[in-house]
Amino acid sequence: MHLTRKQTILIVTISGVAALLIVGLILLINYGNKRDPIPQEPQLPPASDTPAPTGTPAPTMTPEPTATPSPTPYFLPLVPEGTVKTPTPHPASPTPSPTPTASPEAAAPRIHPNPRDGTYNDHSKDFMAIGTQNGEAIAVLLVHVEPPNTTVVAIPPETLAMVYTLGSNTSITGVETAQLGTATARAESEREGCWNLIWAVKNLVGFRAPAYLCVDFGCMESFFSFVPSLDGIDYAAFSGMLQETGEVRARSMAKLGVGIVRYLGKVSLWELPSFRSATRGAFSSNLSVFELLGLMSDLKKAGEFSVSVLPTELIGGVRVLSEGAELPF
């Protein structure tokens, strides 16, 4: 069969377009299936209460070295290398502290001795759900999905934990005992702040989440204008939750998260653009597009949500993890 010049050009053009579409589809699939991995913690800075001297220091009295508290080798606060600590002047008259301070035992930073990694595969999915306000996490939920069951464990964000301060290239410039929720605000980007919270939770409870979903609660007014109520929770109820503290607020935030998940399981395809508009710029995750779709599918199959709060207690006016507190998964 003899092809004319026009037929040859047409066949070549169609073949070229088909090849480009195939390449584009492959690239799209690869992009949609690409997860942003959560790295291991950077190297910890030297454990010292005295920074390295800069230049030639003036002759001063050298204090005796302080014994290292057990079980941590760190003093508080850790001073970034190359800086000089300015001594805090003593006030002329005693001033009562507005915030209670923790006992030395409660204030010592600790790393869990036997940390373990969560899993994320076709059969079992572990992740951390984070809700932030003004940069700090006010909702910290560890979620274990194994259809048809889903387990949600809330951790009060006021709980003392060993929290890193991150500098450029996610280097650790400081380590101190601070409220768990402040970890997301101690980094140069929202993404690194989520990493920092995952590391802080790992240091506190010994569980390292392999993935995260983060929602900035600044979108909640728009969200509730789109969704009138979630399992009895509306915008007024949500605003009331923000006034709660400790385990009460942690449980309320867990119930809110479950309500959102149950609602998403009922969202129709044509409603997604409106939902996306209501939460624009408020959602982030390290999961790929396809992984998120798979997670949503598994959550829709969840017949039972088990919600609990990791037990804490007040010691010296601050909240600390209760002795023997364990995750149910």
C-alpha cells in the first residue's frame, strides 16, 4: 500500500502526539506516586552548658564542671556553637514567676530508649494528624488505620517533651524541654516544623510516624460555612474547644478529626472543588496524591474509630507524660 505525503505526515504527527501523551502520563503517575520522605534527625549538637569561646576570652573564674543528670546527657538550654551566653541579672527584689516551673526531674529532656517506626503499606497505615494555630500545633493525633478499624490517640500539646530548634538545612541549633506543640514553630518552614514535631513525639513516646497530614485551623471558619456540622460539632463548638486545655482539649480535637474523616467519606466528586476552596492553602502532607486517595479509601471503610488520650499529669505546674503511658498499637 502506497501512502501519500499527507498520509505519512498525518501518521507521523499522530504517533508523535501519542508518544508525548504516554510520556506525560508516565511523568504524571510518577509525580502522583512520589512521597516526600521524613528524614532521620540531624546530628545533635554537643551536650554542653558552656559554648565554645570566640576569640580570646578575658580571664575569668572557671566554674567546676556540673555532673551530668541521668538519663540525659544534655544541659538546658543548649547554646548554639560559636555564641556566648549572656548571664541573666538577678533582680533587686524577688519577683513572683507568673508561670510555674517544673521540677528538675520533669524539666530534664529525655529520648525514649526504645523508639520504633510506624508502618505505611497496603494493609496498615500509621500517620500523624496535626492541627496548627499561629504556627504551633494545638492538635497532635497518632492514627493507626487497619481496615475496618482505625485507632486515634491524642497527645496533649502542652505535654513537656524534648524539642529541637532547627536552623538552616534542618540543623539542630538547640535542644530544650518545651511544650510538644511548639515543635512546629521551631523551624524555618511548615514542612520542617512537621518533621520536628514527629521527632519530638518519637523522643516522648517512642513512636516515629512515617507520614503526616497537617491542617492550619485558620481555615475552620470557612470550612464550617461549607460544612454546617460534624457529628454535632459546629464552628461555635470548635471555638469553645480552643478554650479547653490538657486532656479535655486533646480528646475534643480527636473527636473533631474523626468527624472530618467521616464527613470526607461522604463527599461527592462534584463537591470536592468547593471543599478545596474552603480549605485552600490550609492542608499539607508528605504523602503522594495516590497515597492520599488510598488513605481516604481506607478511612471510608473504617467501621469503628477507637479514640483515646495518652495519659498525662501535672507535676510542678506543668504537664508531663504519665509513667507507663503506652500506645495501643
